[in-house]
Amino acid sequence: MVRPRWLSAQRTGVSRSWLLWDRAIALWAAVNLIWVVFDITYVPFRTFWLQRNLTPLPQVPLVVPLTLLPDITPLYDPVKGIEPHRETQAYLRHFQALDQALSTDAPLAASAAQRSKQVELTLAMINENPFAASGNSGTLEKLKNRLRQRAGLDSAKQSAALLLSDGWLNRQGWQEERRFWQQQILPLVATSYWRSIDENGRPTDHSWRYDLLLFQGVFAFDILLRMVRLRRRFPGLSWRDALLRRWIDLPLLLPFWRWLRVAPVVERLSQAGLIDVEPLRAVISRGVVSLLALELFEVLALQLVDGTQSLIRSPQWPRMIRSLRSHQSVSALQQQSEQPLLGLLRLWGPMVLGQVTPRLTPELQSLLGHALEQSLREVPAGNVVPRALSRQLSAGMVDSLVELSRGTAERLAESDERQAALLQRFGDRFWEELAAALERGDTLERSQLLLCGLLQQLKLNYLAQMNRAGIGALMDELDQLTVPVSDSSGPPPTPPA
């Protein structure tokens, strides 16, 4: 695709210090974009950062541990106003105490009270649903389903009581049950959290402070430096115009819609020479320009045809035709020079009569000879006339016509005031008679109807064909014109001589 002129232009040279500065700011903007993406997705993906496990298929109990990733939730939870939920934390602490009691050699009866308390906490968690505060009500349903599947019952509450009963633990053993609780239940309980609300009724979020101090302040300083550099290159440029030229940097300073920063970041990385976005830009712009060009051309074509139809429907045809006469169409500029129509006649007349017509002598002789031969056959006893006679007559007539055209061309080429006046009088008389003929009868109305109908049919057929062609055909044609042929297909065929 053809590159725009503003992309083809060579950039003015910059000093190495400015280049290093631009690259450092571009990399810092890239770091900011990565942090913005992490900050926006932190709350929805907090469970992943907490457990650092990847579940490719949610319906299949397949977990891929990512132990290399650090646990960043203790550091980043305060930024988002996230605090541990009291009920779930009490549940986890009590389970640790129960685990210690059951891991000893003491009989099960010694931990009956603790197991009964753990069942009560489980029932309270099911009833109160602490996961709703963090918008993860689905986690509670997942926890209840796992309890049902483990116990083989339809009630999650009864399943919790059965899994911690004496009979179940005697049959299964605590070590086996401990693995189930620690791998299937406790990780779900640990995902619950409580998030505070600020004075505006919105969830607490302190990330704007870090964004303002670490990134937006640097970007504002860099934009100011770029404005100074622009004013040094163009002293007549105002501060407002210099700021408007850096409009693409505006998302870097906005505290909302931070995902829009991808545009200035890509632009800065490209200008710093760190990445090459030209192939991607060409693909995107080709599709956008093709779509806009098709829509724009449809509108222009429709407007042109509609304007022509409006002009044709105008009842002022005779007046407009009469305005072409010399004494009505002469403007102040034309009064000092020759008439356009008269000038064309004096330019094209000698060329057509003196140069073009003589070169058509053989063709004119053949055409006129054939016409004379056909005419003589219709006359009685015309078949006896030899063909040579018709050719001789046509040759004589064409020679006379050519000589006449040459003479006329020579006369037109001469500067003759009488000739110019006659031509002008002929043109005025022609326009007057044409306008008068249109005013008589219904010729004007019928002509307007026929011409408007023709344009309407052209408009419908052409626009329908453009819509059927669509963008796909335009893109395919553009690829055929712009994409070079691979060398593996061999050299292109040699055109015939």
C-alpha cells in the first residue's frame, strides 16, 4: 500500500542525548503500560496471583502449579484496599488447630468439640456466603459441589457434617481427608476477601497515587520538553499549537481510560526506533482506507448523480442555453480575450479539417464508394453500371471534399475579423434556435424525464454493483496490484511482440 507523504518524509536529525532520552521515556511508558494492564486485571485475577495455579480446563481437575511466580498479594492487596475476610480467616485458623489435634495419636473423641466447631463454621460460611463481598459467589457453589461429591450426598451441609464425623474418619483416615480439605476446600476459602469503600462509595484504589508520582509526572515533564523542542524548531509556533501537536500523549495524563495509553506508547516506541509497526500499520490502514474510500465514493457518486438530476429537472434550460450567447456570456475577463467557444473552433477547426480529414482519404473513398454502389443498385438498370465507375465517382467526391476541407482549414487559421464575426453569429443563432425548439411542445419535459430516468437507472445499477463487490474484492484487487510475485513461481511471461 502507498505510504502517506507524512510517513515517507525523512525525520530531521536529533542529537544522541535526545535520542537516548526519547528511548528511555519510551521504555518507561512501556513499563507503565504493563503495570496498567496488571493493575486493571489484578482484582479479577487475584485468585491466580494468590494460588499461582493455572487451570487450563475448568471442568477437568487439572492444575498446573506456577511455583516460580512470587506471592505478590500481601504487597498489592493494600493498593486495592483488599483485606482478609474475618470469617474465612477464622475458618482457616480453626482448621489448623483441628489439624494439629487430629495429627496426634489422641483418640477421635478428644477432637469432637473442635470437629463440631469446624462443622458450625462450615455451615455459617454456607449460610452467610462471605464470597459475595468480593463478587465471587461462584466460589461458594464450587466449594459446595466438592463437598457433595466427596460425601456422595445431595446436601452440602450434611456432607460437611459427615466428612468430619467419627464413622467417616475411622473408615477413611485423617491423612486422606486432610489432603482433600487442604487441596480442594481451603484454597477456595482463602480466595475470599473484603474490600473497603472510599468516601465516594467506590472500592478503594490507591494506584492513582503511584501512577501520578512515578509515571504521569515524568510524562508531563517529557511533554513539556517536546513542546520546547518544537518551539525551537519552529519559533513562530505558539504554545497552544505545540501542545495540540502532541495530542496523542493525552492518554498518558488521563487517570481514567488508562487502556488508551497503548496508542502513545506504541507511537513513542516506534519513533524511538525500538519497534517497527509499519507492517501492522499498513495492514490496518489498508482495510480502514478501503472501507472509507468505498463509503465516501458511494456518497460522492450519489450526490453527483442527484445534483445532475436536479439540474436536469430545472425548467430554466432555455434561459441557461440563451446565456451561452456571446452578448450574455461575456465576462469582464473574456472581454479582453477571445471567446472560449470561438477559440476552440479556431484551434480545432484547422486541426480536424487540415490534418485529420486528409489522412482519412482511403477510408472515406471506400465508404462513399460502397454507399454509391448500394444506391445505384436501387435505380432501374443500375446493376449494369460497372463497379469501377462508382469507385471513380467516390474518389472524385472525396478528393473534392479533402481539398475543400484543406481550404477551409487555411481560412480558419487566418486571422479574419469577418470570419470571427460570422462564427460568433452562427453560435448565437444556434443557441437561440435550440432554446426556442425546447420551449415548443413537450420536448423539454420529455427530455428531462428520459435523462433523469437514465441517471436513476445508472445510480441504482452502479451503487448496487459497488455493494455487491464489497471490501473483499477491493482488498483482493489491491493485493494483486501491490504484493510482489514470489521468485519460486518463475519469471513472468514475456509479452508478445
